[in-house]
Amino acid sequence: MAKGELAIQIGTAIRTARKRRGLVQRNIAEHLGIDVAAVGMWEGGRNLPSTENLMRAALFLGINPVALARGELVYINGTDDLADAEIISDPSPPPTGPMDVKLLGVSYGGDDGDFTFNGEVAGYVRRPPGIASLHNVFALHVLSDSMVPRYDPGDIIYCGGRDAVPGDHVVVEMFGESEDQPGKSFIKRLKQRTTKQIIVDQYNPAKEIIFDRYQVKNLWRVIPLKELLGF
């Protein structure tokens, strides 16, 4: 399914569930701590919510987040108390996982949208069902707005799994100026890898960035929403 088509289906499901709960967009926005405009963009199919926001919005609306991630509307607790609308399918409980994925601590870097790993574990977050058996996975908070509208500041992203390929979103960690100094890190979209360069795209503002491959310490793939939820 194309990304645009999926966004429309997810937006329609959110809007339908919201109206049947007798809620307005502001109720969702206040619960998630985001702008009302962001909810409007989801419902209009103009943008996809982040993994964290999709799961939190689904649970707030009483719908199955896994089904929502594939553009379907499945109520968790039945539909007897809802406003009149078409019942899409039978309710089923959402899968849950252990709180065992390390949330690595990060510090904001500067105007170029970079950050640094501070060497600490800030906490643990829930393991989504799609990565139940995946090792060497970690999570981190997005700090900058350089990848809006794909990732907003405050979003949690999960990293790991297979090696990144062009088209994947990635976390690029650079070597520090000295062995005991952390290097800058960036969240970007991988465009191309050559023997000497790693070429990435940034969304906000839109531009191409070229890294010296020999200055890159780590390149981690950001696990996409559908994969996190098992699809």
C-alpha cells in the first residue's frame, strides 16, 4: 500500500473513532501534548503520526493500535456506547510487550539539528510486538525539528535490526574530536552510500548532506512504524 493511501486510511479511522467517542480534535491534541493542527493533518491524510503518537492516540480512542497502523478500525471495548457509525470489525485487545528497550540519553547539540549521546540510559520503553525477538534495539527521543513532518521533537524512535539501505531513515553518529568526547549525531534519510561518502536528505529545511564515511562511527536504521507493529 502506498504511503499516501495508508495515511488517508489511518486518518479516516482516527476521525471516525473520535467522532463516535463524541470528541473533538483538541481532546486528542491535549492528551498527546501536540498542536490541534497536527491532528487535523492526520485526519486529512496529509501526514502520518509517529509510532508513539499513533499508539497513544489509539489507546485514548479505545481502538487497536496494530489495526490502526494498517489503516483499519477495530474497537477494543465494544461499540455499544458509541455514536451511530459503521462497525468495521470485532474488538480485540492490543498486543503489549515488556518495558525492556533501553531509552538512551541524548543532549541537544546546536542549530544544525545535531545531538550527542550522553552515555546514560534515561529509562526503558515498551517493546512493540513487531520487534519482540529482535536484539540490539534501542530507542531515543527526537530533539530537533530537522525531520519534520516525519519526526517531531519529543517523538520516540526505535533503532536497530538490519543494516540501513537507501530510503531508510537513519541515525548517523560521528566520531568525536577525541576518544573521550562524544561525536555529533543526526537523524536523516539515507540517500546513497559510496566508498567515501554517506549521502543523506534532511526535511526541514530540505537539503542534501554529505558525510565523510571515515568520520562516521555508527549508522543505525530507524525501524519504521509498520515493522514495529508486525507488518
